Amino acid sequence: MSVTLEAQLIAWRRELHQYPELSNHEYATSERIRGWLADAGIRLPDYPVSTGVIAEIGSGEPLIALRADIDALPIHEATGLGYRSRHEGVMHACGHDMHSAVMLGAALLLKAQESQLPGRVRLLFQPGEENCTGARQFINAGALNGVQAIFGMHNEPGLPTGTFATRAGAFYANADRFVIRVEGKGAHAAHPEQGVDAIVIASQIIQALQALTSRSFNTLDSLVLSITRIDGGKSWNVLPGVVEFGGTARTHDFQVRAQLEARVRRVVESVAAGAGAHATLSWHPGPPVLINDSHWANFSSEVARQCGYTVQTADLHLGGEDFAIYLQQIAGAFVSIGSGSEYGLHHGGFNPDEALIAPAANYFARLASQALR
Ligand code: NI
């Protein structure tokens, strides 16, 4: 890749970084991406989407898709960089600006060899990854129509730049959210016997859930349940009638997920009933487990080796990723590329290494053209 192209990609990434937009509000981001692609003479077929951009290079069959996500997070940026976010309280803290720059670079490289491509590459600049709405929107808009295989990436701050990792089969987790509501009976704090103490019952449920995950599942099942929020009570001398708390559950298997939900529900209802209270569980499925096709995962690693990456087999990842929804429809592979940041994803100090952009752009251009062959 030429120095000027690399400099261009970094400049685009910084521009996206300075003007981050939240999920499903990526209007200016989409406008910028559309403009850069159009200036390069790349086709932008019309799809019924309100944000996000879909581009196409080459002609005929087969058809391969490359996907980048484009949304940012409600996080205050604390990097102190010259090109830090100009949108107060919004930050590209997951590196989707990096992913966008990578796929813009892949698009330009593929455009330069368009006449030799034995098929078509469709590039999906997808909105709404963080709230798990974008992949479904794109699929409903027809973005996968005719696509034979799809590829995407996430930067991995824990891996050094120049390192690549993926795995066949389950990779990212079922990333679910749940809310538990305990309804007791409020009372004066000096007279708990006149009420039903929702705080004590909530704490019993939380303890029971931790014992449930450690005692009721096979140690080898990948499973984590964290309570991240408790809300109840406003005063020092009143026992609240209601406590609500919630968190997230991560699994890598649909059966384990279903068993977990059923057992959590049983614990919640029975602990509360035993104490004379009533409790309910609402379970909100997030992105499903991401399952890489083994052929395409191995193929992705092989192309990474050819491109000079240090290639590893990835561990199971406990994050959620809505790319999983594409992989429920068609085969493909999702990969991790090292971004060597001291601070991790979704942290105000997250600062990925821009040196990953040019090699990764090169990689995805090569991956797509080899996949077509
Ligand atoms: Ni992300």
C-alpha cells in the first residue's frame, strides 16, 4: 500500500473519530463514507436504510461481503488526543472508526483491481452494532441477497499490532441482558416485621444466582452471569417495597443459555416466594453466539499468514457482536486484529494503534479477491 493511501485512511479515521455518532444516528458518518466512496468512483446501490452505506465493486458472481460497523458509544473521551471527539459525551471507544477506515481502504484497493475481480465484493458499512439492531436492519434491507460468504473484524486491544486471531465454531457469546424485580412490602426501618424486606430478598437472590452458576452447570460450560445494577430505596429509615436489579449473562451454547434462563427464573421466583414476596425475571436476548464457519475461519487465517500477520487461535470471547446475525444466515468468518491499546474497549482512554489500518485494509482486499477465486 502506498504511503499516501495509508495517510488518507488515517486522516479519514481521525475525521470519523472527531465526529462520532450513536447507534442508528450515524447520519453524518454515513454521508462522509458515501462521499469518500463516490469520489473513488465506487458504486453505491440504493437500499432502504436510514443510516449506513452499502457499496459494490466488480461484477457478476460469486458475491462476497465485507462488513464494518460505524457507530460510537455514549462515553466521554479521556485520551487528550488532538483529534479527540468533538461531540461531548460520545466517543468511538470500540474502534468502529478503525473498522470503517480498514474497509474504506479495502474498497479502494479492490476498486484499483476491479477489472480483474472474478466476481463482486459488497461492502457493508453497518449502523447500530452496539445496540444490536444494525445487522437485522441490513438483512431486512436485502444487504445479504446473493452473498455467498461474509467477513468482518474487530480490533483487539489486548493483542499487539500485527497479530491476528480467529477460531472455527463458537467465538463471541450469547450476550443477554436481564432485569429482576422484587416486590415486597415497604415499612418503617424500625419495624421490618410490618413489611416484606425487598432489599434482603434481592440480596438472597443475588447470592443464590452466583451459587447457581458455579454449582449447577458443568465447569467446562462457558458461562458468566454478572449483576451490574441494583436500584431500591431512597432513604435511611424506610424499607422500600420494591427493588429492581439486573445484569448480563454470557454463554456460547443455545442449550446452556436456555437452561440458564430457566434456572434463574426458578431461583428468582422461589427465593421470593419463600420470603413472602413476589419477583419477576425479564430476559432480553442480545446478539446470539457468533459461529464461524470452519472452512472460512481457516481460510481467513491462511490469508493472514500470507499477509505477514502473527496468526493465533482465538480464545472464546465473552463479548457480544451482532455480526453473529449475518452468520446465522450465511457462512463466513469474523476475525480479531491486534490494536495494542493500553485501555480496553468501551473505556474513555481507549486509543488503538493506527498502524493496524493499512495492513488490515490490504488483508481484507486480499481476502475478498481470494475468496472470489
Ligand atoms: Ni465493537
